[in-house]
Amino acid sequence: MGLLERLRKEWFIVGIVLVIAVARLEPAVGVKGGPLKPEITITYIAVSAIFFNSGLSLKTEELTSALMHVKLHLFVQIFTLVFFPTAIWLFLQLLSITPINEWLLKGLQTVGCMPPPVSSAVILTKAVGGNEGIVITPLLLLLFLGSSSSVPFTSIFSQLFMTVVVPLIIGQIVRRYIKDWLERKKPPFGTISSCVLLMIIYTTFCDTFANPNIDLDKFSLIIIVFIIFSVQMSFMFLTFLFSTRNNSSFTPADTVAIIFCSTHKSLTLGIPMLKIVFMGYEHLSLISVPLLIYHPAQILLGSLLVPTIKSWMVSRQKALKLTRQPKAPVKV
């Protein structure tokens, strides 16, 4: 794959770098009260647009089918929203005595609280040939993040309801009436959401660069990148061990879904959530940095591991098929 083709394929990651660079050059455009009026256009319109778009694209019949895998669903949910954030919290108790930037550490905790994305985890699962284990738990995510915010819980919940839940429901209702047209035309839902997300990231960093009191040291950033890659690799290995135990009853295809869906985190849901939960925080962009690093890291690690995991799954399925074949009777 050539460089140009690779850049075209990973245009969103390139876009994240570009919007942060533009925000650094001209932060006045996207700051609160600036020409873009992000307190209205981003906080309400952009976030609502993302979840309306998600409602339009979400195939309820596929979600219902995924929920039929009760044990797999339960495993992913417990690992993602109980084990993951708890393990990160315990790890951060050790890191709190280090000189690492405290806001980046808070960002690591928010990463731990995020649910898996519908997009990358499912794409990587399909690339291997596994089942789709999709867990969407915004309410539990809100409970994890709400405890770290100075914004009242009722205020967070009401805004999340109006900008996340309501647009999602409206999108689902509209989808019922134009389902055939959507199936025919196949609008680029992912691209639309990604473009809106880039706007949100841009305005978040405009606020940061416009504030002279915020400084990010390179040491903290490098350590955070190392921690993120280490956490992802460790947790992928853990989920593999848990799901391949003799008494787990998970199929090789289930294991693939568990590895990706339990360890991947949603940027599309995460950034708008952080924007609402940490509204008014001058260090919001620093809190967002670990999630912005986690996103390309999970895609990179996932794409590198797909051939190995696929090879394991195929060989495992063949081995299981051989063990289940009835033995030929022995002639006396």
C-alpha cells in the first residue's frame, strides 16, 4: 500500500493532527464567544448531529441479533465498564506520585470509562471473520465520568439526554420511514460523523491554545503514549486468556469479538461526552489527549494483529472440527 493510499485510508487520523495544528495557529476562531460560537454550534448542534446520524445508521435488527449472544455481551460489558476502569484507577494511584501531568492522568481514567466503538471494533472483527459483540452503555459511562466532574449530575444527565438520547431516538424513528432509501443510497454516515467530530476537536484545542496558563510537557506526553500502548496490549492478552479457558464455552469467533470489543474505546461518543461532562474545564483538551492517542493506537495495533488472530482462529476452528468428528468404528 502506497503512502498516498495509506493517508487516504487514515484520513481521519491525519485530520485530527491538522485541526490541532490549525487550532494552534489561529485559536481565536474556535474559542468560546469566537466567530464559530462553539457554545451553541458545537455543544448543541454538532453533538446532536453526531447522534442523530448514529440513530439513522444503527440497524436495530443487527443490534437485536448481537444482544442474543448474552454471555458474550455480559463479558464485554463487565470487562469494559467494570474491570477496565477499576484497573486503570488502581494503576493511577501509583502514577499519582510521579511528575506526570495530572490532567493527562485524569484523561487516562476517562479513557477507561469509555464504551467500545461500534465502528473500529466491528470492522476489525469482520476483518478476521468473528462475531459482532456491540455494547453501548452511555448511562453507565455517565456514572463513571460524573463523579469526576464539578458539573451537577442532574445538569449532565439533562444535557446528555437532550443532545445524545433524543437525537439518537429521532434518528431511529426517521430510519423506520426511509429505511429502503438508506439501504439503496448508503449515505456515508461514518464520514459525516468524523467530519463533525473534527470540528469538536478543533474548538476544544482552540480553547487550550488561547489559554496561556496551560502547558504540556513532552515527558508526560511520551509516558502517556507508552502507557496507552502497554495497556492495550496487556488487556488484549488478558481477554484472550479469559475467553479461551477450557470452561469458557466461547467459540474462536467469540474470542475475536471479545478481544477487540473489550479493549477498544469510542472516540465518537467519548469526545462529545467529555465536552458535556467537563464543561467549563480549562484543561478539557488535556483530558481529551489520552483518548485522542488511544484511537489511532487501537487501529494500529488492531490492524497489525488481525493476520495473527485470523490465523489462530482458523487453526482453532479446524482443530475443534476434527475433535467433534465421529471416530470410525474399529473392525475386528
